[in-house]
Amino acid sequence: MHNFLFGIYPYIALSVLVIGSIARYERDPFTWKTSSSQLLRRRQLMLGSVLFHVGVLVIFFGHLVGLLTPIWIFDALGITHGAKQTLAVVAGGIAGVMALIGGLMLFHRRITDPRIRKTSSFADIGILALLLAQLFLGIGTIFVSLEHLDGYEMTKFMAWAQGIFTFQSDAASHITNVAWIFKLHLVLGLTIFLVFPFTRLVHMLSVPVRYFLRPGYQIVRSRRTRPLSHR
């Protein structure tokens, strides 16, 4: 089971993530949106959304850089494993708490407001619940990481992640003996990748590049009190 969860399941999740996202964009481009509920209720949205999105972005890019950067680059820059571990705990802890508070505000708003609940799909509520569970687990891993401030425990996860992306058959063996909470955190993270193409999370992949390159124009509301006469 360990080899399946950490040696095979990652490829299943990442394949569905990539292929499913491309298929959705090509097949149903008009579903590629955030489906914002701001017009229904602005209260709680702004503060909760800012805290949640800033926290999640810091966590995402922190994991991306921390796990996929080759160890020799940190060594070449003079960054010790302990320093990297401490930075991950502090920055990740702050960002995790921010995202958790913001996420709980958004979840409360979506569940308790009748109009927003009515317009929310199962996927909208489900993915937010999964993200909150993942944030709880992530914050929980901090207390275990505090027992390994030398940073060498973190190198196991780096070796695993880089082994997955370089198609090493023994990648799962790097994290055989890590704490259960780390393993649960990884499995839930991979599951979020798996369902990613079927949720509103796809808007993360959209960058409004064309917005900045569009020709200039301005929409002006007419001050006329009566419509123009027909020609």
C-alpha cells in the first residue's frame, strides 16, 4: 500500500490534473471561472478571501521551491538544512494560520448564508472542506517538524518529490519511516490534485495576460434621459 500511495498514486493524480484541466478548458471553457458570490454577500468575503489566497499562495510556492529545488543548490548557496527547516516552519506556520482563518471565514459564509448555499455546488463545498482539512494537517506537521530542526527529515521529502518528477522507481522508499501525519498530508494533497480539474480551483491556472495587451477602450454610460429616436 505504501508503494502505491507514494510511488504510483502521485502519477495518477498528476496525470488527471494535467489531462483533465486541458480537456475541461477545451471542452467547457465557459466553466473555467471562479464563480464568485460577491454579488450575493460581500461581508466576510474580502477579508476571508485575502487571508485565504495570500496564505495558500505562500504555502504553494514555498512547497514548490522547497521540495523541487535540488539539495546541492541550497548547499551551494550556503543554506543549511536547519536554516531551511526553520524558515519552512516559521513562514509556513504564519501562512498556514492566515489561510486557515480565511478559509474558515469563507466556509462559514458559504454554509450559513442561504443564498450562497443555494448557488453552491457539491464540488464548491467539498473542495473548500478538503483544503481546510489539508491546512489543519499542515499546521499539525509543524509540531512534528519542531522535533527535527536539524532539517534532515525534510530532505527525505525533497528526495521523494524529486524522485517522482524524475521517474525513480524507488521514490516511495525515501519516506517509509516518516510520521503518519506527513503521509496523510501528502495523500490528501495528491487527492486535491486529483479532483482539481473538476472544481473551481482551475482558475488558478488562468493569468490575464491578454488583459494587459488588449487595445485601449472605455465604456461610457450615457447621460441621456430618453432613448435616441429610430433612424
